Amino acid sequence: EAAGAQYRFNGPKPTWRAAGFDAWASAHSFNGNKIITTGGGGMLASHDRDLIDHARKLASQARDPVSHYEHSEIGFNYRMSNILAAIGRGQLRILDERANKTRKIFEGYKARLGDLPGVTFMPEAPYGRSTRWLTVILISPDEFDARPEDILLALEAENIEARPMWKPMHLQPVFRKQLVRGGAVSEDLFARGLCLPSGTAMDDADLDRVCDIIRRCREPVHEPSAS
């Protein structure tokens, strides 16, 4: 999700830098639902040439540079195919365009839904520029008069896909016996969060359709009067 995101670097000449630029290494997913994709896999980026060379070796079964198969360390078969890599290189050229589009989609949702009580959008730090890869809203049922589940079902009834927020790891059954400290924030996000359609093919008509359904979710339902 960080691919395309930026932060403001306040050096001698303040400038915008890519998220992860000053890190030892950064990892980016190219899964099918990301802002750019190769259908799977991802990318490791670093200024450390030795690290990148070693990562490439490990991803290529860690074969030693000899004519026969010989291994001095354990490796993996993680190489991306040439075809997928070519797709990825093409996608990188439109990364800024995609980020601008997902930000526009976020702003479109905010303009259409920001006036509703009980609806909160993710803020942005003044020193950062998110890609808004996925627009997520928080619903406070007491103020909005409907639950996130109600909105999800209303969208689903119109063949529009939305999803809850990711379930916190400490609530997953596989970790039920593990010691947990904290977790209240992630639990609240899971309880109130709703992921809205955010594909870059969306236009104003799509946004209007989604938002009209969401707004109708808080309209009172009038039961027919008895005759």
C-alpha cells in the first residue's frame, strides 16, 4: 500500500520523498488488489546493493556461482517470471497516475459523505501524502443510525462489493491461546470500519451510486399504515 506514497523531507532543500526512501529496505506487495499489480509477488527496494544482491540470490534458490548445483545456504524459489516482471515495469510507469486517481476517489467519497453524522474518514498527516489506495470509513452506529453491516448488505443487494476492516490478529482463532496486550484500537477499527469500492476505473457516476445507497441507509423506514 505504500507504493506511491510520499513524505516531506525537511532537509536543506525541503522536498517530497517516496515512503521508505530513508529505510534500510522497503517491501511492496504487487498482489492483484494493490494500486499497481503483477498479479502476485512484490518488490524489495534498498540503497544497500549487497542486500539486494543477497536477496536476489536467496530468491533464486541460493545457488552458488558454479556450473553444478551447489548451495552454501538455504534458498527459495521466489523469482518473478519475466512476463510478470515486464508487467510490473509497465505498471511502475503509471504509479503516480494511479495514486492521483485513488486520491481523487477518496476526495469524491469525502465530498459526498463527509456531512453525514457518524461517518469518519482517515486523516492525513501534514508531512505525508497517502495514495488513498483503499477508502475506508468509520461508522458510529449511534450517530449514523445504521451499522457497518447494514451498509455492507445494502451495497451487496445492489451488486456492489464492500468489505469489513481486517480482523485483528489477536482475535483470530489460530491465536486464541496466545498472550495479548492491548488491541483496543484495532478492535474498534474492526467493529466500525468499512472498506468502500476504490478501483481506479471508478467514475463520478459510480461514486454517486455507492454514496446514494449509503445515504439511504440512515433514512427511516416507514411501515405501511394499517387500513
